[in-house]
Amino acid sequence: MLTYYRSVGGKLTILDTYTDGCWIDAQAPSAEELARVARETGLDLDYLSYPLDPDERARFEREDNQLLIIMQTSYRLGEDSDIPYDTVPLGILHNDHCVVTVCSMANPVVKDVINGMVRQVSTGKRNRLTLQLFLRSAQRFLIDVRHINKQVDRTEDKLENSTRNQELLELLKLEKSLVYFMTGLRANEAMMERVKRDRIFELYEEDRDLLDDVLIENLQAIEMVGIASNILTSMAGAFASIISNNVNQVVKFLTISTILIAIPTLITGIFGMNVPLPYQDKAWMTLAIFIFMGLTLTLVVWLMKRWDVF
């Protein structure tokens, strides 16, 4: 899907067709739509196709007046997915006339910028818009890491009394997401450092400050992901032991219950045999048997407590 935007007074408005100075957002574009963008903007079709590869690394390329920047962005998957969070490449392309963003899905970073989460967006200032997308990407990583920490807290409450592996598997899935986050953030950091070092586009004083803010925000995201990953790694081992201990407690309870049930069963089985027994004709014999069973159970329970079985 193609959407054309142009900034008016710091706010984005949707256009019907391409005009110079606009921003084209291509979400999961078809081959025909990419060809249309290439025809309208003069950008190379191969450049427009690179960000659609899910395994594309964070990097930038420049040829003539065309610039391609690919960065990793975080996004949340559905509940039925193998992992709750993953990363997806976002391509930012621009020449002297326009800016184009290309992604294989509706990217949350682009959505945030469009919805006004970034102030003073100007489609005419292509370099500034690129840096704003960088910044929002780092902030989106931070937001998703906070969501992961909240999910870890909820899972931790369930694990305290759990005897199943489901909650432990949820932690492992979150840990896998954090590995993807760390890989994407480090790749973004290397790419942004090259952007700053190689000066691939002209930066004004405010732009240099914004790029420094981006690097700081990205570094903070890396640190938060590292802390969350270390916590999850230690928690997974600890909670595996807790689950094993909970299972042992259940087995212990069942074993004690079996022993206590077996005692009266044994006694009643003996007195229920079809053989002559002493005092079997006496009326008080039934009461005596119940008293004997009660005393035996009391003795067994007392011994178990003394031996710290309970």
C-alpha cells in the first residue's frame, strides 16, 4: 500500500499523487507499486526492494544522488506466534526530491511518526526526517522492552505455584525476543556511528544534536535489553528449580495420602477376611477396630512430623 504525505505547518497531510518534497510510505508494497514509486521518484528499483528482505542487515548505500538506509525496528507479533516480539527491516530512501520508507509490513515506527508522536515533522527536510525515524525506532525498542518486563512480572507471579512448563516456556520466548532486540540494536548502533563518522548527508547543528540524542537513546535501549536478558536468564534457571520443587511437593503429598489411606484399608481388610477371628461376635468389636485405626493413624502422623516428613 502506498500513501503520500506532505507536511503543512509541522503536521502531515495525505496527498492523492506524487509531488516533489513529499514522503511516500510503502507498506508491504506489491511489485507494481514499487515500480510506480521507482517511476515517480527516479529511485533504483533494487534499492526499493532491499528492505523487503526480512534478513536484511542494518546498513546504508549511496550512489549518485540516491541514498538507501536500512535499520532494524521492533514490532509485536500476535499471541499465536512462536515469539511475542521480533525485528523487521525498515528502508529509508531519499534523493533530491522526496523521501520513501519501505517495509514488508505496517511498521510501528512509521505509524508513530504519522500519528504525531514526533514533533515538527517536515517532509522537505529529508535528513531531519531520517534522524527522527532513527530516534523513534530507538524509543520503540525501549517501549517494547518495558512491555516485556511487565510480562515477565506477570509470569513470575504464576510461576511461584506452577507445576507446568507453560510459564517457563513463556520466559524462554521472551528471552528469544530480547536476543533479536540486542542484535538489531547493535546493528543500528554500528550503522548510525558510520552515518555520523562518514557524514553521508549534510547535518546542521540541530541535526548533529538530534543524531547524538539518537545514539544515546539507542545505547540506553541496548543497556535495558542487556539487563532484561540477564534477569531472564537467571530467572529461567531459578524457576525451573521452583517448578521441580513444586512437583516434588505434590508427589510428597500424594505419597503421604496413600500411606494414610493404606493403613485403615489394611486393618479393615484383615478383619473382613472369611476366617474366624477373636471376639468377632462381640458388639463392641467394631468400635474397637475404629479406635485402633484412629490410634494407628495418629501414631503414623506423629512419627512423620517428628521425622520432618511434613
